[in-house]
Amino acid sequence: MDLREIVEMFEQHGIQRVKLAGADVDGVLRGKYVSLAKFARATERGFGFCDVIFGWDVEDATYDFASVTGWEKGFPDALARVDLDTLRLHPWEPGVALFLCDFWEDEATPFPVCPRNLLKKVLARAAALGYRVRAGFEYEFWLFQETPDTLAKKGFRGLTPLSSGSFGYSVLRAGQNSDLVHDLLNGLAALQVEVEGLHTETGPGVYEAALAATDGLEAADRAVLFKTAVKEIALRHGCVATFMARWSGGQPGSSGHIHQSLWEPEEGGANLFQDAEAPGGMSDVLDRYVAGQVELLPEWTALFAPTINSYRRLTPGFWAPTSATWGVDNRTVALRVIPGVAAGQARVEHRAAGADANPYLALAGCLASGLYGLEHELRLSEPVTGNAYEADAPRLPGNLEQAAAALGISSAAREYFGAEFVNHFVATRNWEVRRFEQAVTDWELRRYFEII
């Protein structure tokens, strides 16, 4: 749709203002409401948006290093451009339209650490090689009968889950919370975020949602909107949702699995991961694509596990990988190949990514490592057929500091993402490490306060 058509739609639906938003390095949507007049101007020449959103952390603390932005540069405006193809009429904010934005340094230069730009860069490389990308995200998230105020008052301890007990795939538990469940499904559908399935997982108040597969950029857009929308809808029901990788040592973590496939470039083209005449139906393209992901996963883990907490999830026996492994329909490996029983269903599921990962960066990491395998004609080793926790395979980094160091020296990362992005992202992860090292945990207080 062009601006004229959009304005006509606004009039038909009584739109009075527009919400413009873009994702920061951590995948948090940052945005603002603007008037219809400002929106019209913004679509013509862009608008200024303070580039501090790429210069601070999830608590709005500004980084202590100067890179793409910072105190030394004065935190100027970046040029934000509205992507008109992302139009949504906001379901629970009557009179509001929503658009996503990209960020640019100037008219000709994309902002180098804008996550959406990075994914578009990798998608363009895939297209140049003759591949059309489809992807779909799966998320696990936990719901609590809390509010932001009660979380703060309780110090994030002693929280009340939406429901008690472990009821994986429970029709009973979902039915008991049907008002919330149906509001989630209906609200997300109205936001053009198609959910193929939603069910309870194992643990008190935990759900898993599978988003429908779609073209690459749209898949990541939907994932970002999904996480924000779930939090907003849940709060309207007196609940708080968390996408932390692991909120409790006694419970499993929350995954953000990413399903991917490569297709012929034209609409209606074939799935290039399938070959009926090849062993197991796995095409040569699928073999090389997954081989690249296996090869680079230890170097690029920080893209899929970007927080201190991420590594609480990547532990043996909790349905998350600990090494760079692959297998066919094996949920203990990092890369689960799903050949598909019908045409078009073949795909690979990236199981290292957590629910806390930035969808744009995680998908960019999946695709770029797969393209690396294709371009370097890598080949898969034998698949893991049993328990991957016991496999002899390269281990993933055990913490964020190790993961950031591995990404920082990865020549492949610099080739596919650019040095500016790699340097800045690694610096932000090291910032997270330093902030954690300065913290005094509850465990330390309980262990040492009185007795030592």
C-alpha cells in the first residue's frame, strides 16, 4: 500500500494516531506515538529518533564505551524510516495504527547495529544466491498472577504462577484459563501474528506458542510483536509474562526455537531442503546448510543466548543443547532436521536459541551460518541418534563471557555481519558480564551473610 491508500484506510477505521517502533540490540521494541501529520511527513523523508536506543541496555543504563553512539558523540538522532508493509491496526488500542521502522545513519547508509537492518542484509545475500527464506518461531513463556508493582515489592521472589503443578499439553489447565488463552489468540490474530498452536508446557503457568511460518523478515517482525503483545495482553488479565531463558533453578528454561527452510526464489517454488531421491529425503542444500550451522554455532552462540541468564538454560537434561550437534527428529541436539512427510514441510529447527534472544539477530545468525555452509560446501558428519548430551561434539560456550569472546574473534561473523556490528554487539555483551560481576546475589547473601 502507498501513503494515499493508507490514509484512506485510516479514515475508514477512525485512526487518530500512529505508533512507530523499532527493536534495539536486545530485541526490546522502542517507539513513540505520533500524530497523523507527523506520520505523513515521516513516510516521505523519515524522522529523527535518538540513537541512544543502540547505546543503552535493557535498564536504560548508557554503555561506558564509545562505539556507534555514546556521550562522546552526543547521542544524535538516527534517521528512522517507516516500513509501510508492516502496517497493523492495533487491536486493543482503538484508533491506533502500528508500523515498524528501520534506522539509518543518513539517506544512503543503514545504521550498522540496527538488528532489522542486519537481518535484511543476510536475507539479501540469500536472495543473491537464489534462495527465498521461510521461517517460524516457537516460544515458551511463563505467566504469573502478578503486576509490575507486585514484582518490585516482592523482589521477584515468591511469585504466584498462573496455575500450579506441571501440566504439559493439559486441556484442563488451558480450559481453566480460557479467557486469557482466547484473548491471546484473538489479539495476536488481529495483530497479524498467526499462531498455529498454543498449549501448556511442563511447569506451573508455562505455555508454548508456535508461530506460522512465513517469509524471513516477516517471521522476525511477528516474533518481536508476539513477545510484546503477549506481555500487554497478559497484563490486561492481571498477569505478567516472562521470556527469561530460565526464571527458576527448579524449572525448565524457555526456548525460542527457530524453524527455517530455503525455497526456489519465485512464489510457488519448491522447498530446496527436500529431495525424494536422496537418503532420508535430505537434499544437498539441506546438508550443506545444516553443516554450516553446526560449524559456526560454538562461535556464534552469543546471538542465540545473549544474556547472563541464557546459560542457566543450556544445561544437560533440560531440553536445551550443550554442544554443536545435529540429528533427525531428535530433540536433544542443537540442530533438529525435520525431513517432512509431505511436500514443502522439510525444515531445520534451531534449538539453541532461547526465548530471550533478539529475533532479528537470532534468525540472522541461523541464516548466515547456513549460507556459510552452502558457500563453503561443508558436509555434515553422522547424525546423533541417541542422547546428544553424551555425544563427542564441540561444546557450546558455558557463559556469556566465553560466548562474547568467541564471537569477537570469528572471522565469519565479521564477513557476514560487518566489523561495526560485531564490535558493538560484543561490547554490549561484555557490558552485561561486568554488570553481573558487580551484583550481589541472593545465593551469596544466604550462604555468607551470617556464617562467614
